[in-house]
Amino acid sequence: MISFIRIDSRLIHGQVIESWLPHLKIQRIVVADDVAVADPLVRTAMALAVPADVEVVMSRIDEVPFRKFETDAPRTLVLLRDVASAMRAYAVGLIGPLNLGNVHAGPSRQAVSRSVFLTDAEKAQLLELSRDGLAVTIQSVPNEVPQRLG
């Protein structure tokens, strides 16, 4: 089952491994990211960072069997690099609330939290998902109170 869907520019990193995995009792991480899948060094580094008892699946967004992962048993964390990736994933079958954990600062990006920076277009896309009934929250680590995007 998909337990958590997170946008995090860093994908697999310490905060995910040390905070989210134990908090959610994750058994499988799905990295849905075209860039990471295309780079063998990145794939290897991310896989090595994960505890041996957690399955790691890395796939192009369009090739992830989101419906299968939604209905099978392992508690699954889906990681997406950015808002554009999330929009693509939802278009091909991803279902469930979306957590904004870390979106890097950059040109035309405004802070919506201390770790999430969005362009006006990204914010509009996420607000549209929210208006369609999808919960979109901002939360870096489990002990923070989730904030609704608004």
C-alpha cells in the first residue's frame, strides 16, 4: 500500500532514511524519477543509503505501476523530485495525499515554508489538485505539524 507520497528534491537522503522510514514503518521506497533512473551512479548511491530490509524501486515516472503499489501489502513511500514530476505521476495513476518536503529555492521561486520554494505556476498546479480534493501539505519531518498549502 502507498503510505506516503513526498516531493523532495533530494529524493533518498538522511532525513527520509532517519525520520520518515521508521515513523511510517516503510518496507519499500519507490523513486519515480526519470533523471535518477538514467544515472547509474545516482541509482547505486541511493540504493546503498537504504537499510537492507527496505526494498528500493527506481523507475521512470511513466513506468511506475502506481495502482499495483496502492493495492499490494508492503508499506510504500513514493518519492518525487519536483512538482512537474508529481503532476505527471498523478496523471498516470498515482492516488493519495501529497507531502511537500523539500523543493529547492531558485529563480522565480517564493518561500512557502523554510524548505519549500514554489513558482507561481507550481503553486497554482498544487492548489488545483487541492481543489480537486487531494490533500497537499507541507511537512519536512514527522514531528512537524503538517501545514495545508494555501
